[in-house]
Amino acid sequence: MARRNPTMFNPNRLKLGVFASNCSGGQAATTVPERWVASWENNAALAVMADRLGIECMVPVGRWKGYGGETDFEGETFETITWATGLLALTENITVFGTVHCPLIHPVLAAKQSVTADHAGSGRFGLNIVCGWNQDEFNMFGANQKAHDRRYEYGQEWWDIIRRIWSGEASFDYDGEFFKLRGVTGAPMPWGGKRPVMMNAGSSPAGRNFAASNSDFHFDQVFFVEDAPARIEDTRRIARANGTEIQIFTHGYVVCRPTQREADEYCHYFTVEHEDAGAVDRLFELAMGAGGSTSISPEVARMARPRFAGGYGGLPFVGDPDHVAAELKRMVDLGFNGMTISFVDYLAELPYFGAEVLPRLQRMGLREPVVRA
């Protein structure tokens, strides 16, 4: 039987993922008319395109409520495990993740849903665990978030139960602090008898410790890239202390055009001239204020605003193909194994990225050419 999730363990030094296409607007809080329409037809076409280009994965955002503004940024979204199941049935090689808020979805249900998706994709499903941060969304479920670090203690029990279900135990009881379960079963097992790969996003010390102790892939948002090497090394140190190796991803948005001037002008057009100001204000309120775990100075906030309009605070990769490829190489040099990327209009912009940037990354020795049977 073929190895499960083969794209995530291929020899490419820089792995790539398409990020957030399940959400209206993707990652761009902008009012431009060409902003991403997250229809099923568009997502299906995008998945097939990314698969043909050799992109390693698609990673959705677990979103239940939009951010308001003129466009109600990310107000229309697909639930991610059913989304992944459909895309896995349409593709051949790519890994498709489902993103699950563990405080909102019971682990017995999540385990069963994930196995269904995994069989649909013959072992190409991945699980992205999110421990929660946005109380606005929790209010829709009548749930309150736990204190920040306690969320990861809950997440540990949740993940332990999932792994036991996927281990093949005939039946078990679980007596934890957060879960009291009796007679748990979960057949069938994941495809091939081995669990799907797991990704976790967390930038706080507790979040990075949880990821390093449990995950195959850590999704770390690093606002200042000079901070990345020390954080990456610390995460890898914790993982190795637990007897595992971990791949570390971060995210960014791509604006690639034939010239640097064209790219810069378009980036200014959609992030500044046509910023969805109300949505960006709400993003700042939640992510940088009471709803999040970080705070920034007003000076940094002014600098950050276009990045939140362009890609939810992710790193900007803006320029001609040579510049974008060089900046992606810099991420590898800093220690990252992978990047998830977004575009204003994924279907319109990914072909140019595939035609111009991917060959440059191959010539740099960061990626292997795609071989088709």
C-alpha cells in the first residue's frame, strides 16, 4: 500500500499550501471586485489546479462568523471536513486538511468525520487542530473559552482520545478532567491503518509547546521574520525531546506580476485604496485586543494594517517572479519547511505563480519538478 500523505513527506525543501480558499475573500480584507468568491465550483477548480502544479496541501480556515465591514470578510465559509472530503474525491495527490475547533466539536464525532474524509482521499486527509480564540464564534455555540493555557490542556485530552480511537482499540473508557467517556469505539480505522497527519497553529509559548509535543506540522505566525530562527529552533528542541521531528510552516500572501512596479501598485490598490476598513478594524480588535493573546504598539499597528488587509497579518510576497522566489527561499534559509499562501483571486493568479515562480524554486534546489505518469 502506498504511503499515506505522501506530498507532506516528499523531498521538497519548501513545501507549499493553498490557504483559506474555503472563505469568502480568502485572506484579503478588500473591496476590489475580483476578490475571491469561495463557491464550491471555484474551490473544486482550484484544488484540481493546485494538484496538477504539485502543491503539497490545501489548508482551510475554521471560520463560523464573518468580520463585518463592507464585504463581511470571511462571512461565507464552507465547513472544513466536508469541504476536504469533496476535494479529496476530485484530486489525486494533494493532501487536504480539515480545520477543527476542538472545544466545539466532540472528539468521537471528529474522529469519525476525519476517517470518512481520509478514506475518500485514500490516505490524503490531514487534521488541523485549533484550540480556539474568537469568543464571537463561541457565542454562536453557547460556549465560553477557557483561560488561554487551559485551552491546550483541553486540546491535549481531545487529541489523546482521537489517537486512541484511531489506534484500533476494540473499546475503551476515558476518565479525564474534561471528558468522561464509556465504551468508545471508532471503526473503520484511518486508511492504511495509520493516522492522518496533524497540524496545529499556535504562536504563544503554550501553543508552540502543544504543537511541538503532538503535531507533525506546526503552523507558526511570525510577524517579524528576524524572530523566526530562535522560535523555530525552540519548537524543534521540544519536539526532539518528545522523540519526534516536526515541520514548521508559516503563511503569507502573494502578489506576483511581471514587474516589481506592477506588483507594488496592485498591492497598494487592494490593501490601501480598497481596504475593507470595517473588517480590518474588527480583525485588530479581536486578534490584537481582548480576543487574542498578543498586543502591539500603535506604531506597529499602523505598519501592520496593510498586511491584515492583504493576508490576515501574514508575510507579504510582493514583486516580480525573481523577487517572490527569492523571498520564499529566504523563508527556507530562516528554517521554515513550508509556506501556505493566498491570493486575491486564487484561480486567476495561481497559474502565473505556477508558470513563473515554481520553476525558479526548482532551479534554486527548493522543489523537484512534478512528474506525471
